[in-house]
Amino acid sequence: MTAQMPSPGEPVLDITVSVIRQSHDLVQINYVLKNKGNVDLYLPCVKIAGALEITTYSLLHRSVDGSWIDLGPRYDVASRNAQILQPGKSLSLAELVSDPSEVALKGTGKSLVKQSIALQGRNKIRVVYYSGEGGWKQRLAVMKEQQENQRTLKPAPSEVAYSEEFEIPPATK
């Protein structure tokens, strides 16, 4: 079976989402990443308590004004490890998210303001990934040079995939 190739400009990483509300203040977001391309995809990751966490995963929430708010999660250190997703293969993952979620938004000037955001409404997932071993090695080289020189460099080229928008149902008590 051959993987169907995406149209030019379309991400080769497909994201499918299903949401399960665990309780009134906890949501489980199940998602499947599928490589629709013809090269390996590299997903930066860490293992936390035995579970695989994609460090470039973000939950985005649509605000009242129509903009997207990045709810994270945030990782303190960029990962040097990657989960390799071969062409045609899939990876099933889950994220537990507090509802409401606390997020730091820009305030006036350089200040940050913590805000509590209810997940009810429109959301989508964003995942940053690297195509092919060359793209991943370039990312590692940039990270190494940044660490050695203690300065910020232009990041290695990456690609971004978004899920379709999905609804998180309101909490029931």
C-alpha cells in the first residue's frame, strides 16, 4: 500500500483529533499523527513518566475576537530526541489538559498577565516537525551551536501541521 501524497504546500503530517472529557476540570485530547509523505518525519519529543510527549505540540484556542491563543504546554529545554514517523505510519497520543487552563498573555509593555481560559469552544492542535534526517540533523547542529556560543541563531527550517478545528464540550457537574 502506498501513501497518498499531499498536494503541494500541504503538510505531510496529518492530525486527527477526538476529545474525551474526563471530569468537570479535565479534558483528554486524543490525537493521531499520520505521515502522508514519502520521507521520515522527525517529531521532537521527551518521555515523561514513561509516556511520549511531543515537545512541539500546542493546543490553540479560538478567542472571542477570533484570534488563536496558544495554551501550550511549554517545555523548558528543547529536545534533542525525536520520534521518527515513517511514511504511511501513524502515532496515537493523548494530552490531559486542565479546564480552565492558565496562560500568560502579553499585558502592557513587556509585562505578562495570567489569564484563566475555559476550553469550551473551538480549538485546534499545532505540531512542528522536521522532514527527513537532514532537516533533523540541521536542527541539532543549530542547537549545539547555540549552546556553545550562548547566543540565539536562526532556527533550522521546520514544517507546521494543524488539525481541523474541533469543539470541546462544556463541563457538566
